[in-house]
Amino acid sequence: MQKGTSVANGLDPDLSQVGTTALIAASARAAESRRTDRLFDDNVASAFLTGAGWCSSQSHPSAEALGDMFAIRTKFFDDRLTDFARRGGRQLVILGAGLDSRSLRLEWPQGTTVFEVDRPGVLGFKESVLDRNAYRPASRRVPVATDLAGDWRTDLLAAGIATDQPVAWLAEGLLLYLTEDQGGKLVETVTTLGSNGSLLLIEHLNRVAQNTPPGNDVTRLVSSHGEPWVSHLDDPARWLDSAGWQADVHDIRELAKAYARPVPPIADDRDSSDRRIWCVAATRKPHR
């Protein structure tokens, strides 16, 4: 793994900006990494948990309803990103990066830049943990301290993204926390950046999955932490098509079978076959 660089400067850590859901996801990745049949190895996740004062084996009430969802989606997006890099892509933008560690744990070709977009306090906390543990990225890692509700496009351009080159965009565990209008604006902004050959990776739930008993349980829990789900997505292919993207849509039940993992209870179809947790890889339609 090549030695990469981080260009973060002047970011003050603020643990209060690190959402509970980011820690829940990191805990799930740490647990997956302890398995002998793990789908990926995220040895950085436990360092984030320690830095936040969480026991690496600490569970959360939402874990029962979400099950293997975090492991399944992580594997899906890892595979799509490494494939993008194999095909020559050298720019990745992680929107709402939180405690994502792909800049460190995935093998990136020389010349790859990973832009991590999130609030200053989140990136500051992350930087402090990485520095304290002497982690070095396998890519050029560029934290972009901004607010996705603001003019993050300008901040990303200032950070050096090359709009004439393909970009892989990752919105993992993000769109649920944006309103329908905010999500549409985000995709609209992404579409104006990067060239043909760009990739957009998203995760979302449909209305039925949110309104089942497990979905209601998780909705209440995340709301209690000040991070409510505020949108759903029933037809991701149509939604992305209207924005200029050709979507390859997968349901988490299909992915669970492919990865030999149990279906997460929130997506179980025993009482409804209409529950959907979408993992989507969309390619930008050619344009002149």
C-alpha cells in the first residue's frame, strides 16, 4: 500500500458533531472486521470508537433491526469503487464522509485523490484519531470542511477537484437524512461536476421499509439522537434517470444472498415483499 498524503490543516476536533449514527456504523464495521468470514477489513473503525469513548464491542438498540445491513452495503460500495479505480478513475468524493476509512483501507492506484466532505468538527475529530494512531492514507486524502446544506460545490472546487475527469461519488447512509428537495439538489450539483464516465453510488430506503415495525423502531432511535430520517425513495432508477444517470439498482435482500448473509430484519419480506433498501451504482449518461 503506497504512502499517501493528507492535506487537512487547522481543523479542530468536535466530538459533538460526530453523530451517533456514524458511531453505530463504525461499530458495525469493527464487528465485521473481527469475523473470520469478514467481507472487508476496517481496522480503523475501532480507533474511531476508542477516540469517541465507545467500547469497540458496544452494541446499540438499532443493531437488531439493521442486522448485517452495514456490512452488506460496505461490501457493495467497496467493490464498485475498486472497479472504478481499475477502469482508470482517480477521483473519489465521499459526501458526508463521517468516519469512513476507505482512503486508508482500500488499495488505490497511484495518483488517486479521495475528497472527504463533511463538517469541520467531524473532520477535525477524524484527523486527530488518524494522527494519534499514525495512520497514513493509501491515496491523496483531501478533507473538505463544509456543510452539505450550504455551498459545498464551491468548497470542493477550491479543494482541487478536476471537473474534466471522471469522479466516483459516494452518498452512503446520507440521503435518508436529507429532505427530498435537498437530495435532489445534491444530485443536481454532482451532475455538474466530473466528466462522462463518472459514477454515483447511493443508498436509500423505500416508504414501506420505513413504515414496518423494524423501520419504525430505527426511525424512533435515530430521531432520539437528533438525526431523523426525513425522506424515502421508491423508484431510484426513475429518479436518477431524470437527473442524467443510468442506474444499476440492487435490493439488499439480493445482496445478502450474494454475500451469504442473513437479510436485515428491516428488509425481511416475510410479512411484506415490498420492503426495499436500495444500493445503487449509477453511471453518468454521455453528454456533449
